Amino acid sequence: MTIFDYNCQDFFYAALYSNFVPSYKKTMNTKIANQRLLLTLLIINVVITAFHYTDNFINFPNYPDPEWITPESIYQSWFILTSIGIIGYIFYLKNILWLAYICLSIYSVTGILSPGHYFFQTNEIFSLKMHLLIWLDFIAGTLILSFTIFSGLFLKEWKQLVDGNS
């Protein structure tokens, strides 16, 4: 076997799996590893967004937001978007990957749009806590979206299902 016989997935998992493991076991181990990674990212994201959205709700006057956003809409949007993320994870577990990708991409918006606070004028100065929550939320959302893109475009997990390899 030469280096040209490997694809991106083989290199990504080379540190985890031996070349002597049959390919069907590699696929199963890869799928389980991806499910665990997504679950970990989802838990991290839920916790970080819960802290950020709760702080935004409690300290609503200190966060600059558009006029149409209310304190109630903050926790309602967190609940709806988090539910979409959890549904995306369930779809992923059930190998309904295109719906999983859509739900997870929508869910990633909970964090990716957090720096939007900086685009609205305020008389308040951002505290260190506010900056930290905004940027942790952004990073967590970016990780969910990155996982989704990597799974769909590079690992092509959806294609493995179409080809019958999973």
C-alpha cells in the first residue's frame, strides 16, 4: 500500500486505528468516534450558550441588542435552537445525515452570531465576563459547524450510507 492509496479519512484516523483492522470495523469505529466527538461538542456548546444566554437575560440592559429583542426572546431562542441541535444529534445517530447537517448548522448559529453584540451601540462597557461568554460561544458554535462541514464534505459520511458501506 502506498501513500496514494489513503484518503483524508485514513490520515485523520491513522493515530487511532491500526492498518490491520478490517475496513468494516474501521468504519464502525470511525462512526462511534464521530458520535462521541459530536456529543462532546454539543454538551460543551449547550453549557456555554446556557451561560451566555442566561447572562444576557439577567443583564439585558448591559448587552447591546436590536430593539426588537426582548429578555423573553433570549431564553425562548436558546430553548428552540438548543432543541434543534439535540434533534440534529439524534438524526446523526440514526444516520439521517442531511437533516442532521441542516439542524446542526442552524444550531451553530447560537454561537456564531454572538459577536453580533459588538455591532450595536451601547452606553455600557462590556465586562470581561461578557467578552469571555461572547467569544466562547462563538468558538463553540464554530466547532459545531466545523464538525458538520468536515463530516459532510471531507469524511463524506453521507456517501458511505449511499454506497452501503455503513
